[in-house]
Amino acid sequence: HNKSGNELDSVYVGYYAIFRPDYDNEDYINFIDSNPYDENDKGDFVYIWDINNTKDGAWASDPTDMGIVGLYILETPKDSGITDFHYFSRDVGPSTDEQMWPIISSDPNDPNIISKHYYFHGNNRRIDNTNPDSLSQYFPEGAPINYYIMTGPLTLAPDETVLSSVAVVMGSAGNIPFQPDTSDLMKNMRVTQQ
């Protein structure tokens, strides 16, 4: 809701997500389009899984299956879809607004970025590549991965309100080491579409 009394330009609306399936911080990420038949072709569902699909730390003796967690974008401001998605290791997460802005707005040449290879992955400067081959280049053994998922830039008139809605979706990843199963997660994600 723009309560400033002025038109706001170059507004981004989105989420900064931190999900950890377990304690070893050796995770991977995937960004997919949940419905290839709709007008949104950039993706709307991000999930994080543990590479070895084995519980570690305090959960090592827990007999239940490993979990997998995702963020499903149900609605974006002005129905613009996801325009920007960037992931990075927790170790290089931006700590100031000046460091955060170029990642959110997909500006790899901004001088406030620590090093652009930490935040921009692939040929599309606005949407990172989450192909496993690409991930293994950046995180050979996985990482504690955080991400931004955004919609923008938007112009908001005085007193204009925009809507955004999400669902946190979880599921079982099964119990086979190094073979996480996404079928339960995808089934649960489809429930949110109803």
C-alpha cells in the first residue's frame, strides 16, 4: 500500500527466503514453472533439498523421512509474475540495503555487489539457472542457500495497493541417500492450486 502521497517508481515486491532441510548445510535449489500452460513462463515454485537426503546433526536418529520445502508464489502484484530470482550461499548474503538492491533489481554491474558470481547464475541476468550442472559449478558440495524472488519494477500511484500471496509447501523427500523424491512435495503444491 503506497501511503506516501507520491507516485513511487521502480518498486520491487517479493520475498527473501531461508529454508534448511537439515543441519549439514549441503543443499540445492530448484526453480520451476508449476503450470507450463499458463501465461507465466518464468517460474513460480522454488524448493530446497538436502543433497545427500540423509538427516544429520540433532535429527540423525529420527526414523522419519527427510523433508523437502518450497515456496509457491500464488499471486504477484499486478499479475506481473516473477521477474527476478537470485540465490546465494548464506556466507555471502547481503548485509546492507545498498548490497541488497542490485540483487533484487538484477543489476550485476552495481559497484555495491561483493562479487557478481555469488548472485547471478546463468545467462539470464534476471532469473538464475538452477540446473543441477549449474549448481554443481557454484556449490560442488551444496551450500546453505538463501534466495530473493521478486516482481518489479512497478509504479505505484498514491494510495494504490498491490497484492502478493504465497504458500510454504513441504513434503517427504523419501529415505534413499542422494535420491530425494519430490513427488510428495509436488502433490502438496498441487493442493494449493485448488
